[in-house]
Amino acid sequence: MQKAELGDVEQIVEDLKEQVRKGIAVALGNPEEHTNLLKLFDAIQRLGISYYFEQEIANALRRLYEAYGDDWNGGSISIWFRLLRQQGFYVSCDIFDKYKDQHGAFKKSLTNDVEEMLELYEATSLRVQGEVVLDEALDFTRTRLADIAKDPLRIDALKNLPYVRDRIVECYFWAFGVYSEPKYSLARVFLAKVIQMATVLDDTYDAYGTYEELEIFTKAVERWSITSLDGLPEYMKLVYEVLLDLYQEMEPIMEIEEITPLFNRSKEFMIDTVKAYMVEAKWVNEGHIPKLDEHEAIAFATGGGGFLISSCYLGMGDIITNESIKWAITEPPLFKASSAIGRLLNDIVSSKKEQEREHFPSIVQCYKEQHDVSEEHAIDLVRKQIEDIWKDINRESLMCKDVPRPLIMVVINYVRTLYYLYKYNDNFSEVGEDIKDHIKSFFIEAMSI
């Protein structure tokens, strides 16, 4: 870097530092901004640049302590407690009684706010002898965070289920494309697990299980009971246990969010998808070549729109209203359209490869057979169908007036992510450098200025 360029960068840094200092001064003078000021200090520390603002932060925290003492009445009480104690102010831990219910137990609503639990967990590191509420908070948050962090879909997939595509990182990337906001972190983690579970099921039905094994497994899924485990082949027992564990893990959180009807319907959508997989396996076993209308009826069901879109909503919190639950459980047109686009995109990029083995025919093959056209022309017809469905999605998104807009955007973002993953290649099955670079840019590499 030339000296002139270096000087420009240094000037930019100095200007930014001055902006932050002015922002601190303005916020300090406005009590309504004191909570945001604490969050700013927390962010500055996490970025590792607090040495630029040591004096400003120290002076501001001292003034906040003088103004409030132990009677902090703002938000983010865990951040308040941690920052003040780190600065040497012996603030009382009694404030954490706000997290408890009338019976003295920590409120169940805390479980649904991963960020707040993490903040509370970090605050407990500043506890001293005799602070029972913080000892209890440590036990509570450690247990709950461990439950959330455990990943039943890791299951050493390549070791125990060598036929399964182990794509948990790509699944999270997919979920991140649906909603990137921090407040949806719980929903994002659950959706990533659901997508990986869908991948396990798809690979089991599409590439590994025998017809007889798949019949047994499908009936077990329909029964949805751990008592069905004994009748399954050994490798399927693992798949079945992971499936049941996934929903069991989420059920108590759904009860807290009061969206159990949507949770149960999402599970029903998943069972319907498995049953559709079984129809595909049956037709392959019988050598049946479906007509276009037959194909779409089943193929669009295995596209998993109802299953996956309804799963997107689980863990999103208060944005899920009673009206939106009633809307979602009917499998509205937006769900069906997303399922259709997902299946059509997948069929285009995987058609040639899947012809190399016994496989359920793609929509491309059905167009070729039924209309006696070339593969290139069949693909053009499918692309036109995708464009028409995309128009349907746009129309439906404008007509759903009673559904909160963020829930509509979930569907649109879901389909957009499908486009990225499948528009030119099967970037989900055969992860190339392009998607790897995007994942690195989102989660690993620092932003360049």
C-alpha cells in the first residue's frame, strides 16, 4: 500500500473513531438511549477495539452507575451487570430476580431467547460467593444452551450412514438465506436441522433403502412412535431415532410460543412428504413411467414445500399470529408453489446424472416422453413452467393481506435461496468452490473496507 493510500485509510479510521465518540456523548445525555449505549460498549469490546475508547467507556459507565446505582430500569440487564462489574462497580445481583416467575424458577420464556440466555450465561462469570441467583442462572443457562447446541443431525453421518450427504454447513447457509436477522437464530438452527433431516430421508428413499425396507420405514413414520423402532433394519433405527429426537427437542419450545397447532401440522407435512417418497419408490419398483399430471402430483409433494416452509416458521417468536397459523396449516398456494419450484429446479440440474441409475424419472424425462421433444427443448419447457410459478408466487404474496409481511418474505427468500443452489448446478449435492466462497464470506472471512 502506498503512503498516500495508507494516509487515507488512517484518516477514515480517525473519522470513524470521532463519530463513535460523538455518538457515545449524545446517547449518554439521553436516558432513552442508555440501553443502546450499553449494547454499543458490548459490541465494541467484542470487536476488540475497546482500546480506542477506554476513557469514554469508563466515564460513561461511571456516570451510569452514579445515575442508577443498583436500580437499573433499562433493558439488557445482563449486559448492564457484566459491564458495570467488569468496570469495578459492585452492583447487586438481585436484579436477576426479574428473570424468575412467582414460584422462584427461571421463566420458560427465557428458553426461547438464545441471545438473552447467552448474555445471562456471560453475566454469571462475574458472580461472587453467596450470590445464589447467579449460581442458579449458571446451571439454568448451561443446561438450556447445551440442549440447543447439541446437533442430533451430526450423527457422524459419513461414518454411521455412509450413503447420506453430510451437508449441515450448507443447510445452515440455506437457512441463513431464509432469514439472517439475529432474532431468528433459534428458527435458523432448527430449520438447518430440518433440511439436513430431509436430506437424510431423501438419500434413504432415493439411493439406499430397498423397496421392502422403505415400506417398513414409511409405516413406522406414519405411526410416529418409539415402539416402532424394533421392527426396523439397523441403519434405519438410527434414522428413525434422529427424526423423532428432532421434533421432541423442539416441542417444549413450541408450547411456550403457543404455536403447537402449527408444529403438529408441520410434522404432518413431513409425514406426507415421506409417504410421497414411498409412492415414487413404488413406481420405480414397478417400472411405472408416470404421465406429466401424475408426476407433478407426487414430485411436487416430495419437493417438501409444506414440510420445509412450515418448519421455517417454528421458533420465529411473536411474529407468528393466530391468523397466520390458520393460514399456514391449510398448505396455502405459496407453500405449494415453493415446493414445485424446488422440485423443478432440482430436476433440471440432476436429470442427466439420475438417468445413469434406476431412479424416479425427472420432469425433464416426462416432457421428453410425453411430447417427443429433445432434452434441450424439455428443459426450456420446464424453465417456462418455473417462470410461470414464480409469477404465481408474486401474485399470492400481494394477496395475503392478513399474514405478517415477514412470513411472506420467508417464502420468497426460501425460493430465492433455491434458485442460488439449483439454478445452474446442484450446488447442494456437489458443493463447488462458488458456494464454499460464499459460505466463507458470510461466516469466516472479515469484511474488507
